[in-house]
Amino acid sequence: MIDPRRHAEHRGGIESLLRSIPGFRGYLEKDYRQESDHLLRQWIAERLQQSKRPLDQAMVALIESGRMDRLNTWERVKRQLDALALRFRSVVRGYSGFFDYVRVDENLLNQIYEHDATLVQSVDKLAAAIEQTAGGADVPEATVRQWLRQIEDLDHGLTQRSQMLKGISSR
């Protein structure tokens, strides 16, 4: 994951000049934090959506093999992936309560970046597990239930992130 604090390494001449204007530097930093937050959430949502494609293939295989009794659980995985992706996409851009301040508590910002890195790893791990095993109908029911637990954990992680940004939780 890209650390928005490293943006300074790729700054152009005009931006460097603008940063010397009193007050403008804080505005740019706020904008970078908001954009980084938005891009991260969009990437996570897209990764969750991508992981649904193999589920469709597996559900077709279940139907073809006459194992329709398992479709409900698989459909639940798809619905929960959709709901979680929607939650990531629909968070208000920039979390005004957090990003409106020019000065941000660096410790809290670091905690949020660490939390985000954990979310990214967890999403990628879940998506990879689904993509690797969901191509056929022979996936054990316990594996599908494990995916559901992972989705719930990610949902909880997003709630924790929101609470951190609002100052309710420290992680």
C-alpha cells in the first residue's frame, strides 16, 4: 500500500511553490489524505467485487452436479461481499471530522495506516482464497463458512476504522 506521507518524494515544482504559501500546505496535505483514503477504499471494494466471479462459476457447477442444497450458502457469500464492497465505496469521502484539520495526531494517523494495511491484507487473503478454491463444486461447506466469518471480520474492521476516525476507538 502506498504511504501518502511519501508523496513529497514525487512533488513537482509548482506544487513545491504552492506549499510555501501560508495555509496552502495544510490544504494540500488534507487533500492528499482524502484522496489516499478514497483510493484505498475503492481498491478494496473492487477487489471484493472481483472475488465474486469464481463464485458464479462454482454455483453453476453446483447446479450442474445437482447439489442445489448448497446454493444458499454460496449466495449468502455473494450478498455479503456485495454489501461489504458497498460499505467501502459509500463511506463519505474524506471523513470530514478527521480530515478537516490541518494538523492531525500523527499517532492516530499511523494507527489508521496500520489498520488500513491490515484491511488490505485481509481483503486480499479472502479474495485469493475464494479465487483459488471456488472454481468447482467440491469446496467443503466449512470453507464457505470460513469465508463468511472473514467477511464479518472485515465488516467489523471497517466499523473499527470509522470509530478510530471519529475518535471513539483506538483500535
